Amino acid sequence: MRRAEPRKDNRNRKLVDADETAARLLEELAKKVRYGGNSDHKLNPGDFGIGATGFRRGAESLCESTGILHKAVAQRLLEQAFLQKMVSRQERDGWPALVWAVVGDDCVVEARLDNKGQGTYHGYPLSRADAFAEKVLKAWRESDGGSRDG
């Protein structure tokens, strides 16, 4: 597999600066958000309910590389990311366009909004060479997300 080039920062990839009101809204969204998965990032569909995988040859990010093999684990991590305010500034109909979390000690995952009507996301690991991954890792460690097992 070829080495992934770091993505350039763009306005979609900036963490929200949540005030108290925004934090309460994120707590409510954490109760509604759903992990859907995407076959483009899977070698094995497991229990994600996505049918046959459509893994794109040469894709730089496989879910299996994170150790997240069950949908319930992905769901809990997504909810935790909302509670830790690890969401993008950009939103679509009240849902953050992007959400970030950390698995284990240093595996940064990014989830992208798939369906703003249902609040479903799919996720994938960010390359360790991605400069934004370091920002997420630092913010995650500073939150109490760093004290929980992802």
C-alpha cells in the first residue's frame, strides 16, 4: 500500500470552540447520533450491517487497522467524541460535518456525516503523517477522553 500524503488543513477540519450552550447541544446530539459505516473503509463487513465490502484498492484508511471490529464500539466512540466536543466547526442542519476521536493511545479516527436527516456517520483512521491528527490527539488528551478506553 502506498504511503498516504498528509491532507492539508481546511475549514472543515477545525475543532469547534464550544461554549456552555453548544456543549449542552452536543450532549443532546450524542444521544441521537448513529454510526452507519461505509464499505469503502472495510475489508470485512463484520456486524456493521453494510453488506459486501466495496473496499477501494489503494484506499489509505481501513477501519480494521484501528482495532474497531464491532459497530457497538464505533457507536460508543462516536458518542464519546460528541461529549468531548471533538467536532468540526462546520455543520449541516445542526450536525457537525466531521467528528474526531482517539482509539488506544494514538490512533486518530475521523467520522464524516453521511445523512444529516438521520445523524449517521462513517469513520476511518487518519494517517499518522496528517498534521491535523496531532491537533486532535493533543485536544483528546487534554479532555477527559484521554482517560477512557476507546
